[in-house]
Amino acid sequence: NHPSAYNSLAWVYATAKDESYRDGAKAVKFALKAIGIQKKAAYLDTLAAAYVENQKYENAVKAYKNAIQKDNSRLKRYKKSLKERGYYSGPIDSRYSQKFESSLRAFVMDNNYL
């Protein structure tokens, strides 16, 4: 079993610039397969992107929340990314807040992924 290979496939199916390579169902399938072998925050990020591709926005938010629980250092990175894109105006710190979650939700609802 090679979780990184499954994760890479999932990322391509979810985010390929050439939309002919995108397949949301396969993206979720391979991301879940990777997570089933090894629950890494990076794989949860991929799962979130796969859910965005499938327009399953609440599932994407949950996947990002799980990634933060697995690796809290991601929270600052996510906040910084959301701030740079104009979705978040709060502090770049390690505190999870409703303001951050609302910003994250708005971001994914616009069909974006981190």
C-alpha cells in the first residue's frame, strides 16, 4: 500500500489545470484510500480539495478542520492564505475562531481549495 501515490492521484483528479483530467468521484475515492492507510494532514487537505471539486463544501470544511486537529501548525498557514486572498481579516495566530471558520467556509463555497 502506498498512501502517497493514492494522495497524488487524488490531488490530480481534484485540481488538474486541464479539466479533462478532473474527476471528483475518483479524487474522493483515492484521498479516502490514502487516509485509510495513513491519516496525515496533507492527505486531509487533498480530501478537502476533492470535496470542493464535488461541490461538497461542508465536507471540505470538515476535512480542513480535521487537518488542523492533526497538525495545528496548518491553522496559521490557512489563515495567511485566506488573508492573502481577501477572505480573512483576523490575526494570523494558532487560535481557531468562528471568524476563521466563516472565512474558510466562504472560500470553499467559492469553489476554492487551499
